[in-house]
Amino acid sequence: MNSKAEVIQAIKEADSIVIVGHIRPDGDCYGSQMGLKDAIQTNFPEKKVYCVGSGLPLFFNHIGEMDVVPDEVIKNSLGIIVDLNEIERCEDQRVPRLAKKLIQIDHHIIMFDFKFPFYVDEDACSTCAIIAEILEDQKWKITEKGANALYLGILTDSARFEYVDDFPKVFRIAAYLCQLGAKPEVITRILSASSEKFLQLKGYALTHYRKKKGIIYLHLNASQIKKLGIKQSYGTAIINTIGNVNGYPIWATFFENEEHTCIIEFRSNKYNVCNTAMKYGGGGHMMAAGVTIKNFDLNILNAIIENLAKEIRENKK
Ligand SMILES: [Mn+2]
């Protein structure tokens, strides 16, 4: 059941808490984990709180590192799943498997009616914004590190305030976090720092994108990924380089590995791309979604493009 009150109650009742997010954690996932941990520890010093998973190493110096937690601790803890709507995408599967009790806080489109309490706001720009709002409502204090963590998630998931559901609300939350010590200039500087490899990837994307039926896309196979010296997961980082081109309301990246498992990202400034992601077993948000497909080939790529084209055709805006 979608219940903010039940989620807050479960946090208040727990002595030990383990917070987990999704595979390939991003700023919102890591920021939600760290911001929530900071708030719980600050307001309830007697509770033990841990964040598991790989986090975002780029920010470990400023915001904090992840915890290593044995099974025994998880068995005696409340598990909080953040920024995640599909248990299979949970980065540390021990949490859903072993935790004494589970709750979830998220902003992705609801695909499963979980049997445990959850609080989902599909309209929120980020899980961090939801958490910051809860903390403010509850009058729970957070430290400067916690404020930075939550600001990071709002900034990254909104694509630096480009995709925002409610500007007055989100700017107010961001201002509140700044008052508590968040440093936008520091967070932005760390995020904007780029490697030469990434510059080369951008150059590659700008010269090798393809276009079809209103969709711009970049397809990289294993050898191209290797040549560029990047990770298969870089699609998320590069996708907006080929986005927002007039006449092409949908854009996508297809990054394929040697086993032909393909990580696909979709974005749009007008159309629903989540329908297509969900058709292939993925999900996300209305205009920012993704899916990982095994045994990928060009037929699948063409079918996906056709699906996206249909979305444009049938909902012409
Ligand atoms: Mn998110």
C-alpha cells in the first residue's frame, strides 16, 4: 500500500536499518541512501544505520563511503529500498531476501504492488526530493553532508533542473538544503569534471549517431566500447549529448557487450518512452526509461525503434 505514514512509522520503530538502492547506482540512488542515513543517525543516535551497495565513489570524500554489512545484521534490520521499483534491480539482493521487514521510497512508475509498505510519488523529480520533503515535514535535522547528498540526487535526476514536475516546490526544497549546508557549486564542479575519454566518447556520439523515424540513437557494440575505453554503463552519461534535436523528440543509446547483452536508455522531451522500456521488461519514468536485453541483435533494435516511432505516430504532439 502506498502510505507515507506507514513508511515513517517503520523507520521510527526500527533499531537497525539497512538502506539499499539499484544496480549501477546514480546520484539519486546514492544521495537517497546517504541523505536518509544521515537524517536517521542525526535524529535517532541510538539507531544503527547502514548503506549497502557500491555507491558513487566520485563523492565518497564529500558525502561518505558505503558500509560493509554481514548477513546477520541484515536479518535483524529494517531494509529500506530507495530509488528502485523492481526487486530484481536491487544491488544487494540480501536485503530483500533477509531483512526482518521491508519498506520502499521511490519515484519510478509503480509496476508491482509490493506487499510491504511503500511511499511512491511518480511525479517527483527524484527520490532525494521525496526524502528531503519527508525530513522537512518531520522536522528531522540533517547535517551538511546529508544536505549535499540530497541536493546531489535532485540535481542529477532532474538533469540539472531540466526535468522538474513542480518548479516552485523543487526550488524550495533545494533552497532548504542549501540553508542546511548543501554546496551546489562543489557538487556541480565534481559532476562536471570530465576525462578525455569521455570527451572522445562525446565526439564519437556526435559523429556516429543514427536517425530513423523521429528517433536519434547511438548503437555501440563490444569492440567499439573497448576501443573507446569506456564502460558499458556509460549510455546514461552520454545520452543527452544526442538529445533535444529539433524534429527528433526521442533519443536512445544501445550499448552492447560481448555476450550481446545490451543496456538501452531512452529519453524524450515529448513522448512516453517508458511503454517501450516496459514492453521489453524494463521501466523508469515517462520520458526517461531503460531496459537491459539479453541476446540482443539488430532485429530487436529495429523493433524497438519501430515501437518508439509508433509512440510518436499515435500521440502526435
Ligand atoms: Mn531516481
